[in-house]
Amino acid sequence: MSVRLSIPLGIFAAIASVQIGFADTDTNTLTVNLNVVQTCTVGAGTLSFPTDTFGTAIESEPATITVTCNAGSTAPTITIGVGSNALAGVVPRRMKLSTGAEFIPYSLTSGATAIVTNTGMPLTDNLDSTYSAAIFATTTVPDTATIGSYSDSVVMTVTYTN
């Protein structure tokens, strides 16, 4: 006995026109870049004079200024400004009485070296991406100075090369 299959012509044409798809691939690379540049920050410092010292030269306790840079940095320099109370923006630096218009001049030194305004000052390399300098202030308080609190604010600027 023979069986005969009959497939309508439209179904046969549809089956015959089906295409089997194959997946293709292509590859390439993704480049990721990072450029690390030198960055340094300077820590704040405070200089305080002893009290009750009229008529003689006095020196403050040192303030250690620390500059921290990222690893592999070149040695930075630090520039010390003239201060906010300097007359016409030139030395001598002056501390101003908090309750009046009186001033007491002072100078800044690093060890035995006077700090020249707006001139790069070398820092000690601590070999761990930090650099430092000890800064001192000296003044002579006149006998005529009004009792009170005197202060000044000096800008420190760190310069480094990228």
C-alpha cells in the first residue's frame, strides 16, 4: 500500500523560501586612558607669640607648613604673601589690633633666612610625597602698644609643575 502525501503548492513555496540565518561576529578594542597630573595642597599654619613681652625682640613658636602632593611629584615651592595689613602691599608685614587701627610690624623667617615676599621658598622633601618648612615670626612689641589681640592673614601659594 502506498501512501501519497499531498502538500499544497503555497505551503511548499513558503517552506522552500525560508532561509536559515547564521550569526556573524566582529571584534574591536575599547581603549581606556587616564592621565594623572601632579596635585599639591598646602596645610594652614598658626604662629603665636608669647605674651607680656614689651620692648624686646620676641620670636613665635614655629609653624610647620606641610605641602602634600600625589606620588611621583616634582618638588614644589611655596610663596608667602605680604599679608592683609601691609601698608600699600609692601613689607613690613603688620598685625592689626582687632578692636582698633593700631599695627605692630613683624617679619617671617624660615630658620635663619628671612622670607622674601612673593618669592618661592624651598621646602624639605620628607620622601613620602610631603614637603615641609618651619616658619617663625619675629617682632618687638612697643611699650606704647594698646592691650588687645593683634593678627594678620598671609596667603601661601604652592607652585608645582605638571
